Amino acid sequence: MDSSEDDGYFWVHSEAEIVKNYKQVKHLKMYGTHGKKPGQFLDPMGISTMDGFVCVTDPMKNSLTVFNESTIRSQSKGDIMIAADIKPLKECYFSSVFDVAVHESSKNVLVSDPVKKCIHCVSLGDDIRKNNTIFDSNITVSKCDTLSGICVTQNGLIGALDSESGRVLVCDGHGDIKHSFGSEGSDKGQFCLPQFIHWDNLNQRFIVSDTANARVQLFTADGQFLFSFGEFGFKDGGCFKYPSGITTDDHGRIFVVDQGLHEVQIFDKDGHWLHSLGKAGIMPGCFNSPKSLSLFSNGDLVVTDSLNSRLQVFG
């Protein structure tokens, strides 16, 4: 049954396959203010969460900022009209940054650097507050033209998007390419300026935002095309203008940020649209060119609201 919320930023299309009642999801809090100081944002982009850490890249600052999830969640019941400042655990600076992913087995944060065509590794160990302006090591990704989105599989392999050539490069921790798939184009299995990639651990598959083709494509671990969903358009219900960041939850639902439509769209595991969250604006629950998203350990959704220079949490 179709329904909508009176506040105008949340819609439900179908209750089929919805385990958690998303009609009850509300905007909880905004975090971050505009600025160059540690913990502030100019253009928050990639985001990833793991073991109580929240990691955010900011291309305008060329930075990776690491926050404590419990610090953010403990402030979630404050005034939702005011963006709360968050004190970071660590902030590192690079020549350039795009996306971020966490390598669970090594407890490292991986940051893609398009300028140097490498992936920086930052430790989340006991000394996380030390070495705030340097990185621990680099992974050079060979045969890469334009490095953008990255993810990590359950086996510790790294999926890296070569956006300009329309390829997914699957490499090991040394940057050696194990296999690759995709090419530039608009046919199935091809890409046009893909931006973000996500590893769906539950269903063992890669999910890629094929941005300039206005669709999302899914592949097996070895790169075999499974299916795609979405088309260019402005209507709610599976149309995209500029799909960007992707994540999945424990039930297999797929969350896609649309940077051009200023919203988050939520799909079931087979790519059927369920509902959308957000609209263009500066008020709580509204977005201005959101780029990516992730899930806290309790299932709350956190979105990088890029041109509003903040994070927004829904739960």
C-alpha cells in the first residue's frame, strides 16, 4: 500500500519484504559544520563504518576524518535543527581523496587517492590518535587511469573503480590485479563514469553505481553480470539522475544515494524499489548533492550531505 509522511521527505511504495517498519524512520540529527578545522567539513564524500568507527573523506580538504560512532549516537537526541560539532579521533591529509572502505581483518582504513592512483592505509589500532597527519602505507593500483570508489570483499580483496576506463579492478593488498571486468559503454556489464562500488557480503556480489548511465549494476565475485536496475528520470520509484554511494543492510536491502535527485532510494535485494528518503534543501532531512552513505551498528543510516557540509542520521 502506498503512503507518505506529512513532512514531505519520506515515501513508502510497498511494504513487501520490509522487515523493519521504515514508515517509522525519522531524521535524528545533523552533524558537522562548514570549515577547514579538524572535524569540520567542506565537501564530505565517502563514508564507511566499522567496529564503532565512522570514517569520512572530504575532497575539498583532501582529508580522512575518523569519528567515534558512540559519540555521534550519544548526541542524536539533541536539537535536530542544529548541526552538532563532532570531535574527531583522527584526521589525515593526502594529495587527494575520493572514497573510503574498511579492511576488517587488518583493522585498516583504505582511502582512494585519484591523483597518485593509489590507496592509502590508515590504522585503526590502539594508537589511532597518534600520527594525525600521516598515513601508514600505500597500495599502488597498477594499470589504473582514474581511481574512484573502493570496497573490500569478505576475502580481503579490494574492488577499485577505474572510472575513466569503465572497469572494476579486483586486487590484493599489494595492488596486484587478480582480475578485472567491465569496459566503457552503455551495454550490460559496461560502465560510463562509475563512481562508487559496494561489496554485498550477504549475497556475495559487487554492486556498482553506473553513474552516467543512470543505473545500478550487480556482478558476481568473479565479475559475471547478474542484473541491473534503474533508468534516467525524475520520477520517484527507481529512476536515477546521478546515482552515487551504495550500501546494503543485513536483510539484503540496497540503499542508493542519488546526488542529482537529492535523495536516498531503497530497494529490495532484487532491485525492486521500496521507498525514498529526502528531497532538495537545507532543512533537516533534506539534502544538497548527497554523495554516499553507510549504516551504524544499530542499523541507523548516515548520509554524507555534501554541499550542506554535514552528515545526517536517520533511524
